[in-house]
Amino acid sequence: MRREFWKGRGPPPRLNAPVPESLPLNIEFKREIQTIDMSPNSALSDFFKTSVEQVNSQLREYLKLDERCPDLLRQAMDYSLLAPGKRIRPALVLLACQACGGETIKALPGACAVEMIHAYSLIHDDLPAMDDDDLRRGRPTCHKQFDEATAILAADALQALAFEVLAKDVHPADAAIQCVSALADAAGSCGMVAGQTLDVQGEKENQTSEASSSTPHSSLLAPHSQTSEDKITILENIHRLKTGAMIRVSLIIGATIANAAVDQIESLKAYGDALGLLFQVTDDLLDVTSTDEQMGKRTHKDCAKGKMTYPGLLGVEASQAYAAELTQKAKDALSSFGQDAELLRDLADYVLERNH
């Protein structure tokens, strides 16, 4: 794809600063992007293989930052953004664009932008002040590989770069404006960050018995006065914001770039709402049923930290049944698309059945 990203900047320098070789935790460095085993669905597997290669190649291009960017910062951005990953959010951008009759090549900047926001959020999530994780995507987290200050700054830079990419590389200009606005809303104080805030507050509330009456927003989070139904409602609100907002906006960006009709966008929003919750329910289940090696991150940690989870509130079997219900709900939302959205339906089945 011919890009306008460097217009006015001069030629970008070569990436000649290697990612550090010495790693803590005796974990082998993984650089390749994960391939997703979606057998027997060869069509979805083929789509992901192609789209991951396209997105990964374009992400490398966007990391060809000019000489003002310090090498250490660029290395930390590279380390996190190009880490092994399923690339589901970028794929959703491309699949939504395709379902709405657009050219997926034109949606690549949008796909890269949502992955940059996702990578930034994971860096912050892993910090000691938040989830305090030392393993992400099968290797040390950014603050373990580098240091906390560098990790924070790399995340900040990725967030800014995401909006720069949308503003400069999405065309026409009105589509770029819509994409910037939608992503800012989904990632910000009323979206992903809101969900993260409520998640952190909820964890603290569950760990501190006397805090429920004095903590701000205790009406939302007071654990000792809540029924199971209350807790499920709170948990769903957290995850609609923390996880679901970015899944939903990935679809909106793809549809916007394709110049989709209003009814198509509304159908994709409904699909995204169900898929976002499905993703979190299965994530909670995998934290209970999978190993560190399968997941590429620490498992069995949510309960120990006092976090509300679907298996913790509903039990494993009821959570699995709810995941199946959400899968069907997501697929039903796409009824107006016909075969054009078949891969999106297949993706919902994959999220339900995934093992990492």
C-alpha cells in the first residue's frame, strides 16, 4: 500500500537498533506472530494468515520513526507492538470492512491503529501498579524487559502514534475524523480506561472489607451489599468498557472506512457487544482451565487477586453455557449481511472454542 505517512518528514532511518537479547525469567524470546489454528475452518485460517502478515508488515513500517525518537523508546515500542499475538482486533477492522463491501487494503491503517492502542493498554495493564504481571504473550512484559519508566513512555508513544496513523492515512478526511473520534471515545475515559478503572477499584474493594462504605463509587462496587445478580451486572459493565469497547470500535472503524450504511454499522455494533463479552467470558474460563504455557501469560491469578470473574460468580459450567449463548447472539446480529459476514460468524465460533 502506498502511504502518505512520511510526507513532509523526510526519509525514515533504517531500524538498526536490535531488540535486547538478554531476557529475565529464562524465557525464550518470541518474535514471530502467533498463527491461529482454526481447523477445520480453512477459510478463516487463510484470512488470518494473510491479514496477520499484512498488518505485521504495516506495523513495521509505522515503527520506522525518524531520528528524534530515542533508540531505547523505539525498541520498547517494537518489543510490545510486534510481540506474538492473535491480532483479533485488527482482523475485525478488516473483516468489517470486507463485510460492508470495502477494500481491506484501505482499512490497514485502521487495523494498525487499534493494535497500537491494544498494545499500549497491555503495557499499562502489566505494570506493578495495575495487574503486576511479568509474562505477556509468552515472554517478559515490557517493564520487565526494559524498566517501568521506559514501558510507560513506550505505551504513551504507541497511543499517540495510533491517532497519527488514523489522521494521516485514512481517506477520505471525513472518514479519518470519524475513526479518530470513535477510537478516542472507545479507548478513553468513557470506554476502555473507564473499564480498567472500575476493574482496579473492584479488586481493591474485594480485598478490603472496610472500604465499601467510604470508597468513591461504592454504590457501583460495594461487595458486601451486593447480590450475585448485582455482581454479574457490575462485571458485565466493566468488561463492556474494558474489553468490549475496543472490539466494538474495531468493527466501527472497518465499516466507516468502507462507507457502510447506518444499519450495517448498527448490526456490527450488536455483534461487537456480544463478541466482546464472549471474549471476556472465555478469557476468564481459560484463566481457570489453561496453563501459563498455553496462554503465554500467568494463569490462575484472578481469584487470588480478589477479582470478580464469570467462573467465580457463575461457576465453570454456567459460564460455558453463557459463552455459547453469547456466540449465538453475535452470529444472529449479522443476519442482514448474508454470506458477506460468514467469516465474522466463524470468528465468534473460534473465540468460543479457543484454547489460548
